[in-house]
Amino acid sequence: MAVAFDAVSESHTGTTGNASAASFTWDHTPTGTPAGVLVFTFVNANADDATAVSYDGIALTAVNGGRSINAGAAEVGDCKAWFLGSSVPTTSPAAVVVSRNNNANVMYAVAITVTAAANTEVYEAGIQLQQSASAAMVELNIDDGSPGTNSVRFAAVNAGLGTVPGTGANSTAIADIDFGVRTIGVVRETTAGQGARPVGFNTSAVADDVSAVHLAVREAAAAGGGSTRRRFLPALGVA
């Protein structure tokens, strides 16, 4: 069995997000038996305001190399990945809690569950970040280390665009929020597979502030474990 997308939920709908609160919570309802939980947290500021994330009371770990921030941009945005790949609760629905710094910065978060036959992990060596004050977003080829079973790739972006970023040809949109002058989007690859495969967004010639994380979730038992290396694309160049 391979990793497969299961379900998605978001902390807020509408156009406001969360501000001036110590923490916020929402319910996530998995479709199958979850083998992994991926949470993306977003801050509309140059601040690492997400301090902890839990799923049904179990703490997630901040993904090593999974935080992107376009600190030099006019519309600064933070995007951070958190993950739980073993002893995942089967509670349905499960409460997702994001603990945060208590300030006025607007936050939003998305939870994703995946199914698999074994424990799961983020392949850290394959992570790519997009961090730029002016870039047209594209899909990126995200490697999973070819573990022997199919993996699923995800991408999340905090953008200065006035409309939700377009979805790449090989990707499927699963969550977004439109704040008016800036937007957030999350996508998954449409068809799972092994190796380096494309996932992400498509804004054509429209360039704006970009803070994005692209990663692959794979079965841990089928692989030797991910390294802590990652690729960094400061302006969507080739690393």
C-alpha cells in the first residue's frame, strides 16, 4: 500500500482568520484510518507565531526545514509545516489545536490526513521553499527519495496576490482563504507516485510576494529515513 490523501480541514472560513488569541482549534474528520497528519500554519507577518500544534491531544513536530518566510517583501507572509507520522489517533472528529503568540497578527491553518500501510514521514531532503518579494509561482518537482511505494506531495503558499493562486496542471486545490489584499492556498498532487514529481501553483506572468513550502509525505517503513538537507529557491531559480 502507498500513501494516499485522506481528508482536509481548515481553521477558518470567510476572510478574517484568527487574531489576538492565545490558541485556536477546529475539528478534523478523517475519511479512512489516518497514518499521518500534516498541518500548515500561516502568519500574515514576519513572525514565527505558531508555537505548537496538536491532533486529538498528540503533539505534532515542526518539520525540519519546512518553514518559509519572505521577510523582505511588502506583504510579508509566514508558512510553516508540522507533522505526525506514528501513533496517529483514530478519533473522528479529532480536535486540531494551534497554540500561538498572543498578538494581533492574523493566522490561518490547514490540517491534512493521509492513509498508508505503515508509519509516514516528510522526506526532508526533498523539501523546496519559495521565498521571494516578486515571483510568479510554478509547480516544483518534489523528490520523495523513491522509497518503493507511492508518496503524495503537497504545497502551501502565503501570497501577496489579491486572488487565490492558480493551481498547477498536476495539482488539486484542497484549501484556501482570501483576505482581499493577500491570499493563502494549499494543493496536493493529483496522482501519487515515486521520484521527483510536480506539485504547486500557477500564476502565469503574475509576480508577487511568495512564501511557500513544497514537500512529499512517504511511508517511513519503506525507506531509510529522510535527511535534513533541503533545497532553497530564493527567487524560483534552479538550486
